Amino acid sequence: MRSTATIGAMASLAFALWPNAPAYADGTALPGTRPLGTGGAMRAAATGDAGPMLNPSGIMLIRAYTMEAAYQYGSRDSTHDAHVSLVDSTSGFNLGGALFYTFHSASPSSASQSGHLGGVSLSFPLGEVVFLGGTAKYMYLSTEVPGATDVKKKFTFDAGLTIRPAEFLSLAVVGCNLTNPETSFAPQSVGGGVSLSLVPGLLFLVDSVLERVSGDPTRSKAFYVMGGAEYLAKTMALRLGGGHDGLNQNGYLSGGLSAVSPTGALDFSMRQDITGDRKGTFVGVSGRLFVPTY
């Protein structure tokens, strides 16, 4: 009995003294390959895989059926995120949907993490101006430190709204992980965004996010600002962006490139921190398949 109590006390102490590692897991910076190139900003134009990742109401902004497989690496905590999704907004019921799954692993200081996140999104328009959406998801995250293991199993959901008062302008607001799973792998947050396209093929994006911080007793909230641009041509796409990471207090720049064909696309994006104490590099790649509809 005494040895069991001693082991339990040591395990509790290990987590109490673990210095903020959960708060800095790079999994919080997984917006998808295309949004990564625009600094993480795409909440007001969250088409395709950006819908379930950033704002489910954006799924119905365009009619498309897309399958995507993606991978992202983060240097700060040696994170690896593998992601797959299927997004369909071509239904005759005027209803868009998505299925997605992400596998996450990381090695923050003196620890290791592995996790799974999967869910389903639905999106439907109210006329041609207002778009509503929601995502239900399940999270499993295991964090190991010497002598202790913490496992979180949580159901949570997102809710989003996009308003498109004109063809060239979209406004969005979205709440993510609204049940507060209390982990940086799926942080509770509220965000908004604006997208503007005054020239065909050229999209400007600005987003901001207020996020609840987990694992850091010195503060409770972090504020992000991000923005970028995307230029779409017939066979290619270019993206540039940047912003301020409110969690790690870093400024960063980002960029991306896509090769596009009628049947699919190959995407590459990179984000590089340029200020702050814990600089990191994020690299994302993805392949998209455009499924024909008849």
C-alpha cells in the first residue's frame, strides 16, 4: 500500500513540475496545407479541407467533391501530423459534409505525445448569403512523462457562420472545441475572418483567434493575428502570409505553392518563425483529388 501511494505521489509530482510542455504542443498549429501558406488565415474562405479544419460553414461556399491526404512536420516539438479528409458539397439536398481523421505525435520537453482526432462536419446555406456549419469530433491524446501517463478522451464540437454579402466579400466567425477538452491538441477558441477578392483569382485573407491556454498557470488566453493572400491560376496557386503566434509569442512568415490540374492538386507550404525565443519551422504537403460529379 505504501509503495503504491508513493508511486502515485511521484506521478502526480511529475505532471505538476512538467514545465508547460502541453501548452506548447505544435499540434495547435495544424490548419491544413493551404491555410498554412497564408499564415493560417482562411476562416472566411474555408472551402475543401479548410472547412472541417477551420470553419465548417465554408464547405458550401463552392460546389466540389474533394479527397485529401496531408502531412505536417513541426520542428519546435518534433511534431508529426498525418491527416486525411473527404469533403463533398455537391449533394442534391443542398447540404455539404466532410469526414476527417488526424494522427498526431510529438516530443515536447522530456515527454512524448500521441493522439487521434476524427469527426464529421455538416454545412448548409440559408439562401446565397448566410452559411451555417458544425463539426462533431472525438479526441484521444496520450501524454507520457517519466513515471506517469495522462490520457484524455473527449468528444467536442465546432460551430461556424459565414456571411457573403457580395461575391467578392466573405465574413466569418467560428468557435472551436466548445466543450473545452483542456488540451493544446484541441484548444477551445473563438475566431473570425475576412476574405476579399476584388480581382479574379486573387484572394486576400485576414483572421484573428482568441484561444484558451492549457498547461500554463501564468496565463489563461492567447491572441493570434494572421493574414495572407492566395493567387489562383489555371495550373498553379501561390500563397504568402504571416502573423503573430499568441501562444508562443512568435512572429512568422509563410508561403505555399500548388500544382493544379483538372483531376487534382499537389500542395506545399512552409511557415518560419522569425521572432521569439522558441522559433520553429512548419512544413506541410498534401495531395488533393477532385472527384467528378455527374
